[in-house]
Amino acid sequence: MWRDLWAFVRALRKHFFGLAGGTFVGAVMLLWDDVLHWGEIPSWAWVVAAVLGLFISGFNAWREEHGKVAASPEAIDPEASRRPEFERQIAKLNPDQQTVLRYVINVGDTSAQQLRDRFFHEQQNKSVSAHDADLLMLGIAETTGLLEPKDKGTAFPRYGVKAVWANLLTEWTAPPTVVDKRIADKARALRRTLAASFEDWPAGLDKLDDLTTWAAKLLGGFPATERMLTEIVERRPDASRRVERTVGTASDAYYAAADIINRLFKKGGLSIDEHNREAVGTQIREAVVHVKECLAALDTLFT
């Protein structure tokens, strides 16, 4: 209780002008009544002035905290807590499984026979046995939990989307919009430029000299890569939810890396001595991780 009360007091303090406004009104009334003697002010007016100042500050404090809740990821995106796990499960699927999953999402509960006769035979012109079709859906269900059998006791049960993943899967299969396609084009160019910073180290960055050279190369490309990223981010509000969120992930990872590199090179060069070698290496490795996170997010924009 006392902790909450103290938090409330601190919130009120941030909105000092509401309290000060009530104090100012009280001072004017005091001047009017006791100094200038222009008329007696009833006692209830003093109460109103004090309460008004407290109310304004309290309301502003509430509005600020309410805004934080309303702007939380869960409020903006009800599926925010499930997305990381969803993306991990999707990443487990091979291209054939992803194609089958999209089909099941689009048509609803599907049996192995339907998958064989309608999907493989009619759409892909392939000859696949019911047993193999069933194994495909079973593999998706057991590997990711995105599908589940809808009936039991049959040789080839029908499979459907697991309810908890329905919204995310519907979003995942939504066709790209015109803006999505434009963002994808820009994302390809940005990805190529960022990936080029690693091209001299196909086996990976290991030594400190390699890390610092890579960091300098990345730094030199910032004017171009930031311009490309800005063009993508500017289109973000008009993109589909999936693309909008992915652009946000790529942007956050990019700027996390940029902050590290810019901090290390803030004086125009990188100073390394025996006392900071390990710290510099650790920071650049962290930047490498962020750039790879950005690349991974960009990949999903055009795959």
C-alpha cells in the first residue's frame, strides 16, 4: 500500500502545474479577501480551489499511466505474448510443410485423402499417397503444435488449426499488400548492403582485428543503410500487421547495432589498448548479433 501511495505522490509531483494552478488561485483569493478587502470569499470557494488543483494533477497523472497501458504491446497487439513462440514453431517447418499448412489454413479441417486428391493432385499435379499426406500433417502437428487432429479412431484423421494459433496463422497466410511488396523490394536492397559487411569473413568473425575491421566497414555504410531503412519505416504504417511488426523488429535491431558502433567510434576512430580489448570485442560481438537479427527479420519480408 505505502509503495503504491508513494508512486502516486511521485506521479502527482510530475504534474506540478496542476497543483501550482490551485495554489495560484488560492493566492489570488487570499489577496482579494485579506489584502485588498474587495469582498469576503465564502469558505467553500477555498475548498474548491484546493480540490481543483489536486483533481487536475490527479487526472493528468492518471491519463499518463493510462496511456502507458493503452500503448503497451499487449493492448496494441493481443497476440504479442504468443508471437515469439509462434515464430519459433514456424521456423521449424520445411518449405513443403509450410505449403501444406497454408492449404489447411485456407480450406479448414483437412484429411489425408483431401490433401492428396485436392491439393497435390489438382493444385500441384503430384502423385502422393494418403499415407504420405497424413505424415505431412502429422509432422506439422507433432513438430509445432500448430495443427491438431480433429477426430480420432480413424486411419487418417482430419487435421485443423489449433485454436490458440488461429489468429496468428490467419495473419501469416494473408496475401501481401501493394505496400508490403514495395517494402520487400527495399528490404532486399538493405539486406544486400548489410550482408556485404560480412563478405570478407565467410567463416565468421573471430579475432578482434576482424571484429574492428567489420565494425568500421559497417560504420562506413551507415549513411546508405540508414537511408534505406528510413524509406522502409516510412511505409510501415500502411503495411499489413505482419510486415509492420517485422519492420519494427528489423529497425530495432539495426539501431541497437548502430548505437554500439557509433558509441565506440564517437571520436572518429576506435581506440584500443590492453585495458579495453576484451570490452571492445564484447561490444562488437553484440553488434554482430543485432545485425544478424536485422538480417533475419528482413529475410521474412520477401520470403
